[in-house]
Amino acid sequence: MRNTHLRLFILSLAISLALFALAAINPTRGGKETMSKKDTEPDKKVTVYDSRSNRLHEVDKIAKSGDEWKKELSPLQYRVTREKATEKPYTGEFVQHQEEGIYRCVGCGTELFLSNQKFDSGCGWPSFSAPIADQNIAYQQDNSLWTESRTEILCPRCGAHLGHVFPDGPQPTGLRYCVNSASLGFEPAAAVSIPGKSEPAKTESKKTETAAFGAGCFWGVEAVFRNVPGVVETAVGYMGGSTEFPTYPDVCTDKTGHAEVVQISFDPSKVSYEKLLQVFWQNHDPTTLNRQGPDVGTQYRSAIFYHSEEQKLTAISSKVKLEMSGRYKRPIVTEITPAAVFYRAEDYHQRYLEKRGLASCHIPSSPVEKDE
């Protein structure tokens, strides 16, 4: 009898282990969520800026075989862009290049840098202080050197290796994009429209400036910024979508393309734009795509809407330096785009938490930071 009970116990244990293994293989059993095919497949499209239309466009990513690239590129271009080689210093055709125009990816033609952001760093490779747009450069950590970790820069459309970015460039960004000439093509200014070329120089400083940020539910975001000394006024609303005069129910459908934002009027003599960016980064998770905590949808995306070229460069610099710091486990997905029409939200949304005597409903970014 004892042996029979023992055999039954062993059989029962074996069945339980088998069921557990099946549940692990197929997590849909037991009510667990599974990743859809869309979640596991890499994106086949990417958003990039185009100077001709002065707009962001969604385009197809370019994937080719090594043999296909070899037919289109020179041997040096192939080694640099596809095999991540580095050309010898002071040998590239664009090191001393001074002509006005736009530098493009040699593989797919994506616009990368403007000539007015090029400077002589003395390093032996073409150097730029900022890309033409935040969306037109991709970043990833490069640990190929055992002595240090570097931040590699790539073409976001075809994945071409461009070079690396370092935090030792000129102001206002403080960045140096060190690029291989073999990764670049060039289009003279006579053939293209140079963004910002005809803009008049600023001669007067404004008493107040405007900033706009999307960092999840705008109730909590507004409450945070209202407590920053130097912030004169705030308003919550919608920006960055395609529907005119959207309402809150419209935006909640996740079909208008708008982000929930707080628009800020601030006194630059009392608080800098850099400080506002610090507050922005510290009070949300910039690594979750279209999500903040339990709030999911494109309206909750992490976004910086810049109102001037200076704000654009400062925002890009802040984002890249934060990425390079290694503070987060995941890549930063914050979008940096020109400010669009601001649609003020309904009155009951304005100062929502303040009206109800609440201090905050916001989730800080610390849970996703790397362990010290």
C-alpha cells in the first residue's frame, strides 16, 4: 500500500511539473498576457525630418544584403557603414570641407547634418555640434573598446554606421558628433533649402518665453511645473495631431495623433530652459513608448515641442547627454519636434489637481533607472 501511494505521489508530481512547463511555454493559459506578433517584430518604418517639406515623414526602413550594399558603395564606404570600420584621421574628403549645404547618409540619402553645425574640432574627422533633427540620428551603446563605453551614431533608416558622439563639443549643445567622411554624401545649398537660413537674427530678449512638454497625463505634469520658480503661467491642452480643435474625448480615442501637453510661459531671467528640461526628465519615464504608468496611448507619449532653434539644440543636447549617462536601462524614446498648434483643453482640466487639493498623481522616473 505504501509503495502504491508513493507511485501515485510521483505520478501526480510529474503531471504537475508537465502542466507547469506547458504554461510557461504557452503563457495564454492562466490569463497571462502575451506579446503580439507586432510587438516582437522590428518596426519596418521610421520617422525622419525632410528639409524640402520642413516636415516629419514616415518612411520605410531600408534593409539590403551585404552583396547589394557592395554593389552600391565603394570598398571604404562599405567597411565603414556596414562593418563599422573607422577611416584614418585627416584622410576623409569632408574633414576640411566648408561649403554650405546638407550632409546626407551615403547609403540612403537621409539628411543628417547642416553645414552651419560643422566645426573644426581638431580630431581629424568631420565634426558637428547637432544633427539636422533629433529623429534623423539613431544612438546605441558601443562597448567594442575594453577601456571605455561609447555612444555610436547610426542612420535611423538604413542602419549605416556614422561614427560616435562625445560630450566635448561647443555650446549650446556641448556635443561633438564625430563622423566618418565615408558615411556622408553632400548636397550644396544651391540645390536645397537650408532650414533657418533666412531667419533674422534676434536682437531683443523676450521677457517671457514659451515651452511645451508631453509627459503623460497632463494633470500631474502641470502641477509639477506650476511649482517651479520662474514659471509665469501654465495651461494644459493638446498638440502634435492632425484633428483640428480636438476635444478630450477625441484625444482619448488615440486616433487624433495629439499628445497631452502642458504649455508653459516662463521668465528666462529666473529659470532657464535647461532647468525646465531637468524637471521634465525627472518627473516621468522617458523610456516607455506611448505610456506612462497605467496610462497607455499615443496621447501619453514623452515629447518635447520646441519653439525656437535654441530650444531644439538644447533639447537634443539634454536628451543625448542623458542617454550617454547610462541612467536608464532602456533607450530614451522621447520625441523632439517643432511646436504645432496648441489646443487648450477644457476648463475642468486646467489646474485639475490644485482645484481638488491634490499635490500629485504623477509617477517619477526613478523605478526605471539603473541600480547604483
